[in-house]
Amino acid sequence: MESKTNFIKQQLAEKGIYDYTEEDIKFLKIEMIDAMHYGKKDKYEAFEDAFYIWKRRRRNERDKV
């Protein structure tokens, strides 16, 4: 079974996103775990939820500058 980190990197690559940091990976991993634990979702649904939150967070940080 692949690690969550590799899974996240693969999913980001499929979306054409390569400009991320290890902090971004850590954030996505935590959000995925929350979605899988509390939302009873599989890893693909959990990634989509985490990705949405991460994308919105990045956009908000960029807009602050």
C-alpha cells in the first residue's frame, strides 16, 4: 500500500500542480485524515475535500499580499 505522502503527490501531479511545499503536503495529509476519520470517506473523496480546503487557503494567502 502506498504512503499517504506519495498518494497526495500523485494526485497533485494528476491535477498539474507541482509548486507545493512539504508544509502543503503535511496540511493535505492532516485534512485527509480528518475527512477519512470524521467523514467516513475513502482516500479519493478525502483528498478532494482536503484539496478544496488547501486551494482556498492558498488563494486567501495570495490575496492578502
